[in-house]
Amino acid sequence: MTTSFEPIIDKNCKILILGTMPSVRSLEKQQYYGNKRNQFWKIIYGLSNKEVEEDYENRKTFLLNQHIAIWDVLKSCDREGSSDSKIINPVSNDFETFFNQYPGIKTVFFNGSKAEELFIKLVIGKMCFKEGLLFYRLPSTSPANAIRFKDKLERWKVILSYLGFIDNRQ
């Protein structure tokens, strides 16, 4: 059985980015998006035209300073390797408690289609969501997603409008 991490969040967060389940490498390092080939941190820093910091604690602080929370749809699952397609026996995290505890979250972004698919399957029908909560799927930052980095970053820039920033950095 594979288990996920606690969320990175504080009371100032406005958006939540949901992955599926940490990769084997992330679990080994005990870090969200710990696989160097995953483009998550490069994209998050790229939204602010900043260079990615190597220190994980600094990354977490940067994320929270941007009012961005991260978590995974799944609390646990059985999976051989890191591929989302190998997930069996998925159990979702407790989103009802989460959204009640963090009412400042207004928008949820899915890091890829599998996160969205599992959220719809395991969570949507089992709870009432606050009015006005928005959901969007973004292209996965996984190295398995062959979209060019430049194109992924462009699609991820939608986050800026939900944080109250306007992207004038064309």
C-alpha cells in the first residue's frame, strides 16, 4: 500500500493543485514532485519568471507565498512503480474536512487527467461543495506527458488570473 503526503497549505491559499499520488522517487525523497524530470517546480517558478530553488523547504515557502496549496487526490492506493495507469484500490483524501478547514480555496487545478478522473470518481458524488468552487484540468507535469515545456507553461498561466495577477510578461 502506497500512502500520500499531508498537504502543503496555509490559511492564505487561494488555489489548490491536485496531483494523483506521489511517484516512487517523490516517496523516497519525501517531497512533492521529487523526480527531477517532473516539471512541476519549473512551471510554478516559471509563472513568476524565477529560477527554481533546490532547497525543498524554500520551494514550499515559495509556493505558500504565491497562495498555492498542493495535495493529492489519493490518500492511498496499491501501485507497482510510478505510473498512474497502474493504480488499483484507490482511496481518496478527506476533501470535505479539507475544504471546511480551508475556506479560502476558491479554485482547484488538476495536474493531469488522471487526477481529475479519480477526483470525479471518488469525491464529487460523495460530498457537497461550496458554491462557486471552480475546477480546471491542466496538462500533467509528469515526464510521461510529452507536451513541450513552453506549451505546458503557457497552459498553466491560467493560474495567475485566479491568484489576482495579470500576466504581462509576454
